Amino acid sequence: MRHKLVLWFLLLLAGFLIGFILPYSRLQRVQHELAASTKQLGSCQSSQQLAQLRDTATMMYLEVVQKNYGKAGEYSREVFDRTQQIASSTEDPALRNLLRDTLATRDQITADLAKGDAAALSEIQLVLSKLEQTAKH
């Protein structure tokens, strides 16, 4: 009788452990997959933000080529505001440095656009090349 009680107790304990270990291991695997998916989603969102930034900078460039300095100024404000936002939220130091270099040209480009100076074109080309570097980064 005592052997049967011990045997039932061991079977109950083994059943409990199996019932606990299998869902626990499945949970760990799912949590790992979720973390990987979250990281991939963050990377995709960052790439999308950079693509939008590059598109807006391209529009700024096109407006300067067409000598629409007022519209280019609006795009310039949007470009530099987004650049500041992305630079402050990114965790990648290389990307942050590239974006901060881009922000260093803000005052000069803004002043040139306000004056209607075509010199802004070469400065904007530098901004576009830096943003293209971020896309390759």
C-alpha cells in the first residue's frame, strides 16, 4: 500500500512537472520570437523615417532648383525638425553623428533660403549625400 502511494505521488509529481515545463519552454520560445520581431519592427520604422526624411530633403532640393525658395524653406524646416527628432530618438551612435552633422548646416541653409540665394543648392546637395549615407548605414 505504501509503495502504491509513493508511486502515485511520484506519477502526480512527474505529471505536474511535465505539465509545467512544456508550456514554460514554449513561452520562452515565443518571448524570444516576440523580441526578435519587435527589434525588426523598430528597424523597419527607423528605415521608413529615414526614407521620408530623404524624400522631403529631395523635395527641398527640387524647389531650390526651380527657385521656389519659399516652398524650399518650408521643406527645410520639416527636414531639420525631423532630423532633430530622429537624432534624439536613435540609439545608433554612428547614425546620430551623421544626423547631427546634417543639423549643423541648418542655420546656413535657412539663411540662404530666406535670402533667395542659390548657394543653398550646394549645401542642400551635401545634406542629401549625408542622408543617402544614412540609408546605406
